[in-house]
Amino acid sequence: MGKHAAKPNILFILVDDMGWMDLGCQGSRFYETPVLDKLAREGMRFTDAYAACPVCSPTRASLMSGKYPARVGVTDWIDHGGNYHPCCGKLVDAPYRKQLPHSEVSVAQALREGGYQTWHVGKWHLGMESHYPETHGFDVNIGGCHWGHPPQGYFCPYGIVTLPDGPEGEYLTDRLTDEAIGLIRKKEPERPFFLNLWHYTVHTPIQAKEEDIAYFEEKARMMGLDSRQALEEGEPFPFIHKQHLRVTRRRFQSDPGYAAMIRNLDENTGKLLKVLQEEGLLENTLVVFTSDNGGLATAEGSPTCNAPLSEGKGWMTEGGVREPLLVRWPGVVSTGSLCETPVTSPDFYPTFLEAAGLPLRPEQHKDGVSFLPLLRSESWERGPIFWHYPHYGNQGGTPCSGMRDGPWKLVETFETGRCSLYNLEEDIGEIRDLAAILPDRVVEMHRKLEAWRLEVQAILPVRKP
């Protein structure tokens, strides 16, 4: 537990749709994130952190439950307008749950039973009112509801049922940060807190403050970046309502509005950390910053680019599932440390419990493995990581399962039944498919993937009649 005798506070910042390359410390030349870059220097930066799914709700269910989305049954983003099954593909999407079941003992509930104050602020997207955060172990819920994006945009009025409107023109990321700061200032002094700050940003619509957009418009001009030239039209893909849309890839980061949203997020993170410092809490707070899926890079305006990773949100490629992950915990995590060991969403649940000195719940977080040894710079291997996304994504991705084992990644495409194999240490962009060259490795990994799907009772899509 390092130098801390008391249970640490836990600040878990989850960003919506932030890509692996969307931070300065990750290599972005266009976006500016000085606060988060400093957070990386003061703690540990992970290079191979993964979301449990290339879209949001399944990853969120995985974070809360400590299980893979396929085991929970939440395998696609939750819509509440009926079944979201594209009409033009070769397969019929697998059915899935539209809420986080109450049978799951969430990490918030486990921490609350261990003496923590538990607060949720921001996006939830794990079911209707009967499944809101307060029904899953949170003492406080501010802004968490069934919406996956701010229904009326980022400027007040927002239209979020669990967030009373502020003054007209107020910006949502500012407001959620202020709400989180208010909770910290009013905390019970003798009890640690778990603050689950799940921002709506940087999900579409791409909206930011005019002065920030103007700054990045000028920066793009000075760098010679033409946002129109950044977009490249690709192949058609099936979508709902019997339409065919086209993949539109962004070749490089250049969208001033998106850059402005990231800048605002970074500034608000700085405000929050400053208050923790002022309250004397920062040195005993485990701060975790990550994203729920890859950056949106192939549809809906394609506001970011994940290169050198391939594709983005909605795809089983690295651009869809590899995430930024920063962890700061003084006295435990060495400053300026870099971790190249893969971790994934279910692992946060047991990690938070172990960090809090609470008993693990292996029957609940069945798929998660605590990576606290990594935070202590000790050797640790979690074994293979799995994904199951049996759906057509509205960004162009098709139904797939996949796994990573060491440097090797296998992806099975359900439309064709074909498996692709990549060596990520040598080919992070997944350009060279080695399946034909290494058939024995494909067979071995595919057997593991099939056995895992059977064990978690994963539901597969079916071929249309």
C-alpha cells in the first residue's frame, strides 16, 4: 500500500470516445493537453490499455461489473427506441441487454460497503431510470441517465434529466467539473471517496467555446492543416433504414472543434486536481484517466485520427479498442513510469478493491485481474484479453470477436468466418495479416477464442434467411 495507512480516495475520470493519440503525451501534435501530460509525468502512462468493447455502454458495464460485456449481456451501445438492427448486412445482430442488471454487484457498491462515499458525475448510459447510478451503489448521481450524449448539446440547456439547467450558455464539461468539485469540498472528512467522473465529452456533437475553436483554427492554419483535405472517402457499409453509407476516414488530426473540446477537458482536469491539492487530498488520491472506446475516426464527421492505429470507434481494430490510460498515486506509482503490459476494462474493479485494502470478490469480477503489481512496478501478466462485438457499428465495423495473447492479436469476422492474425509488436497498424503464414497459431488462438465464448455464453449473430 506504499506510504499510505489510510484508504486512498479514488478519482476515476472516464472520457467518452477519446482516442489513443488524443493526448500530447501520446504523441498528438495538434491537440494540447498540458495538464494531462503533467499527470503522465507524475505517474504511470500505459501504452497497451484496452477498452472491453469498441463502443461505450459495453465498456461501461464491464468497468462497473468486472466482467467482459459478453458475460454481462450488454454487447452494444444501449438505445431505447427498439432493436437497433441494420437491414443491409448479411447477418442479424445478436440480441443484447439494455441495462446493467441489478444482479451485478457494482464496484461502487463494493466500495460503499467498504466505507467509501460513492459519487457518480456525468454520463451513465447503462439503462433507464430504474437502473440509474443510485440503484447501483452510488450515494450521489449528478448527470447520469439513459442518454449517451447531451441530447440538446454541450451548451445549457442540456436536456439531461438528472442535471438541473444552469445559466444559459453554460458549458457541460465546466458544469460537471464544478459539481465534482462541490462534492469534494463537502466530503465527510473521516471517509474516503470514490468519484466516478464520466464526462460526456468528446462525444458528438462537436461543440466547444468560440475562443477555443478560433485558437485551433489559427493553429491549423499555421501548421498547414486543411481539415477538408484530411477527410478521405472509403468503402460503403450497411446501415439501418436500408441505406448504404460510406466510411469517411480522417487522415490526420485537424478538427479545431474537437481540439477545443479536448483543451477544455484538460483545463477542467487541472481545476479538479488543484482543488484536491487545496483540500489536502491529492497525495492520498488514486487518480485514473482513460476512455471507453477509440476515437471517432470513420463516420459522423470523423473528428479525430488514431494513426498509427487503424480505424477507430466501432471497429475491432486497435484504433477502436486501445485507449490512453494514466495513473497517478504518490508513494505507490513511480513518477514518469511507462507500462507496456496490456490491461483491460474488467481489471479496474479488483484493482480499486485491492488499492482500498478491501477483500476481492472473484465471483463478481470474474474476468478482471488486479493490476496493482504494475502500479508498484512489479512484474505481472494477466493472460489473454478478449472482445466480442456481434453487431454492425454505425461507424462501419462489422460483427467480430477477437483476442490478444502476448504480441499476437486474432480477429474473427462473422460475415466471412475468416480469421486475421497480427503481431502488434511489429505491426501496430494491423497492416500485415499473418494468418496464411502462421496457420497453426491461428488454429491455436481460435480454439481459445471459441472456448472463451462458450465459457461466457457469448451470443453470436445469425445469418439472414
